[in-house]
Amino acid sequence: MATQTIPVEDFDLVIIGGTGDLATRKILPGLYRRLCAGQMPPNARIIAAARSDYSQTEFKDFIKKALENYVKSIKRNEKNIALFLERLIYIKLDALGDEGWKELAESLRKDVIHAFYFSVGPSLFAPLAERLMKYKITDDKTRIVVEKPFGRDLASAQVLNSVLAKCFREDQIFRIDHYLGKETVQNLMALRFANALFEPLWNSQHIDHVQITVAESLGVEGRGAYYDKSGAMRDMVQNHLMQLLCLTAMEPPSTFDAASVRDEKLKVIKALETIELNDVVRGQYRADGKADSYQDESGNPDSTTESFIALKVNISNWRWVGAPFYLRTGKKLRNRVSEIAIVFKDPPHSIFTDSPDLKGNILTIRLQPDEGINLSMTIKEPGPGGMRLTEVPLDMTFAEHLDDDDLGMPDAYERLIMDVIRGNQTLFMRGDEVEAAWGWVDRIIKQWEEKSLKPVLYDVGGNGPDDSLMLLHRDGRRWREVS
Ligand code: BG6
């Protein structure tokens, strides 16, 4: 399946934190791939700003190495790399002082889109926004992009929102959640709203429950200091899993534009019931002789931060009452799997005496790996000899059709950056949406903090703590395998 590339308007993109991990692993390699795909206008420029002392040549050498590390060899060619490096400018900038700001202001071209990607911690968002104003670097068309974590609770998110609101209109602020840039996440909206087949069944009359799993096989690696202050609830549930839940549960927006889509997502968050502690399982991985424990990896031997969480979430509205959403995410699990499974109700009655217990269909929207959509169907086992039934998958795996490196499919970050340049906020979070999500998450965290609830331990390489299995067993349900 060939992908279509529509060039964007000419731009100057400033990456603040331009020598950091995100910039070198994701943003710059992503932009290079957009250049290869022909989406970048010929004069577009990327200005990397950071504290380090780099000459222009040193910086370009540094980025050349990053491209060698983070772009697959099939996509690297000397001519395109040289073209890409020509577009790069490096500016030494002090986010908290005055160094570099005048130079940055002077380096920007007039009459092109200006986007500022704050690829730095949230404590720098306010000083950066204020300096952009002070040096009169912004104009009506300016966009700023802010990374997660957007605060660590409702109060801090409100502060960030109000600081940014002093300098920018809401339609200039792009709060990134890279899950929204994933191909299959957008396909979920196409599946639901471009096909008449599923929508009549998309409710608790026909759906028994929904499972959302984001399992990772890696641990906290070198991010222990950050992660230990967040845990799975803040790092994953408040944003990525919440977005998946919203897109699965929301009502059809009247149009596919930023305001309508985000209005509908916000309604879902507002309809989430506050969860009681017996519907929450917090876990932490333990050492097993071969692998380190979470406490070892995070460098905090007394840590009670959760590296796994499972939740039973009820949505109080007409569509979903009676069909819970079970969410789970964790590190150091058996496999890296992200999927949404819509588990339909069992057929009400079996006419097949050989198969008295018919199973409900399961629609699986697989984000990674093997992106695709799969519907389990019950059919007759082929061959003579009676009416025995068997389950087969109706498989719409698009990974093989939409291979990112061979056919130019953008990854989540590059797609989202191009949306920033286009000024399209549909796949970004609005301020009120982020605050509502924090409000819900805060109420749950408060309960476990008040009760000093410690996480239960789980083995590396499994499905998470047994208590998480119980969360479903007690409702007569079971998790899908993390495979
Ligand atoms: C990040 C989290 O936002 O998402 C990480 O901070 C997590 O802890 C990552 O590993 C998962 O993203 P992906 O795209 O690899 O599923």
C-alpha cells in the first residue's frame, strides 16, 4: 500500500534541548525521514538550541552519528544526509538566562511557520515561554510543542497551563502524547467512524468488557531517577492508556477536527467513575537471580513506586454502563505488546449440540508489534463429520503493508511534528483534557497514599502480579496473554 506525502508549509523549527535524548533518538531522525519522503519544503530549517558548546561543524557531526544510530541503514544515503545537515543550525542557549536568545531571534526567518519544541523537563516550560515573549520571538503563527510529563498532578498541570496561557493561545500549544501518533491508534478512529459495521454494536449491550494492555519487556533502564517519582500511573495511565480508553469509548464526533474530537474525549474522562482501591493492583518487579529488581534499577532500595498497574474502570454513561474497561501496563513483562481488545458478549444460545458454549468475538486493535486489527470468528471446522466449531482470526495485519522504513510511513513523532507545522491539533491534548485526566488519577493515588498501600512483587518476564489476574477472575473474566 503506497503512502501519500503532502508537503507542509515552509518552517523554522526550533528544538530546545536539541542535543538531548529525545531530539537525537526521535525528533531529528524523524525529520530526516520526512526529508527523504519529500515532505519537508526545500528551505525548511531546524534550529537546535542547547547549553553545550558546539561549533556548527561539531554539531552536524554529532547529528550525523545520531542518524547512523537511529535511522535504519536502508533509509540512509549520503546525499540526503548532506541535504539534511545543511538545514541544521546550532545555537548555544541558556533556558534560564539571556545567553543565545538575541541570536535565536535574529536567526528566524520572517513569513514562515515558527515552531518551538520544548524537548526539556516541565520545570523549564515557564522560563522558556517567558523568554520567547521577552525577546519578541513569537508571532500569531507561532506554535509550541510540549512533551509529557505535563505536570505530576492536577495542581502542577494547572500551573503549567496558566503559565503557557499567559504567552500563547490554546491553539498554539501542542501537548504531545506520542501514542496518538501511532498508526493503529488513528486507525481505531477510522475503524469506528468510517465503517458502519461496528458502531451499532459498540456499547455494553453487545460488548462484555474492554481490555487495554501496554506491556513492556524492558525495565526502567537509565530513567530510574525520573520514573521513581512517577510510577506507571503517572508515566503511562494518565496519558497513553487514558488516550486509548478515550478513543475507544468516545461518542462519534460530528466532524474530524481538533475541537470536536477533543470535546468527545473530555466527556469520557468526565464520565470515569472514581476507582476504589480494590479495583487497583500496583506491582513492582523483583530480582530473580538473573535480572535486577526495580529497586536495584531505580537506585532506590526502599522504593514503593509501582512499575505495574492494573485497574478496573467503569464509565458512567449510557453507552458503557455495565461494560468495564480493564487497563494494565507494566515494565519487565513477558513481551512488548500494546493492544486494545474489545470482548463481545457470548452468543445468547447455541444451536450446535457439539459446541454448547459459544465464545464471544474479540476485536483486537494491535498497536505494537505487528500493527493491525484482528477479529476472532467462530466457524465450522473444515471437513466432513458433523458440525464441530473452531475459532479463526480474521486478520488485518497492516505491518507488512505499511512498513515504515521501506515505504516511508512516518513514526509517531514525525507524523505529529508535521501536524504541528500544519497547525492541526486533533492528535494533541487540550489543556482541559490533561487536567481532567490528572484529576481522576490524583483521586486514585491519594487513596493509596493515605493507606500507605505498597506494591505487590512480581516476577520478571511474566504477566505481572497474580493479583492482577484476580481482578478479572473475580468478575468471571480473564486477561489475554501478553504475547
Ligand atoms: C513513554 C514512557 O512515554 O512511553 C516510557 O515514559 C515508556 O516509560 C514509553 O517506555 C513507551 O512508549 P512506546 O512507544 O515504546 O510504547
